[in-house]
Amino acid sequence: MKSLSICIVGPTAVGKTGVAVEIAKRLGGEVIGLDSRQIYRHMAIGTAQPTEKEQHGISHHLYGVREPGERISAGEYSHLVEKKVNEITSRGNLSIICGGSGLYFRAITKGIFEDSTTDLIVREKLTKRLDDIFLAPDKEVGFNRLQAFINDLSEKYPAAAGFFVSPTLLDNFL
């Protein structure tokens, strides 16, 4: 059975938390954070996590629950939100998902590609390859490396075929 949730999504500092808390008070709800940074501990001020005073005794979830060095993907986040929604629903309460992360909102409402996880080995290889391009000794070498990278991508991803970068585009990077 699907459960009903309210989503409050918008830019920073427009009052989303206050609205979520007021709805929670009136309808018997709990707030689930929808923010790619507020999930981390030790970052309450810099990410504007709701303070105890702002929470007004309403249960809040997925705020300050991860260490800053722990990675999280949108797919993993959507699974955490789904788990919290189920827990809240099982208590007979309304889930109020509140935050400003558009990617995370898309992940929970429309899904994201299957098994969304971060492959750190692939990331390391791509980072090295991009460093070789953007830290090249000169513009021509960087351009040639970039075009070779695009050619390699087009073998695996045909949609990348035909993508071409103008050498003048690289002026700001090389």
C-alpha cells in the first residue's frame, strides 16, 4: 500500500521548515529532511539544519545522521526516505518531506537509474583522466587529450559520438 506524503521543496531560506512544522502540528506529522548537506553531522550552522527550537517538538529525520566523509548517492538517499516514510506511516503519522535538493526530490518522486551508487574506482579513473586534460602542459595537448576522451566515451555511449569541443572553449581552462 502506498502512503501519502507531503513534499515541501524550494530554495534556501524561504520558510520551508516553518511550514513543515506547522503542517506536522496540525495533521500529526513528522519531518524528513530532503537536503544533500543537512544529512551530515557537525554542519548544523553551515547547512541551516533546523534547531530544536525550530522543530517545536516535532520529530525530524535524516538531519545530521552521517559523518561528513561518508558519501551518499541520490538513489541511496531515496531508499532512506522510503524507509522513513514507511516507519512514520506505521506509527499512524503523516510524512512531510522538506528541503531543497532537486536531485533528491526527483529520485524520490520519479526514481533514478537502477542501483544508483558511486563507484569510487571509476570516479578515481575519471578524475585522473580529467586532470590529464585540464592540467596539460599546453592548450593543444589538452585539446587532443579531451578529444581522445570524447572518442573513448562515444565507443561506450554512442550518444557522445559527434560531440566536439572547440579549442576556444578551453581557453578558460588550459
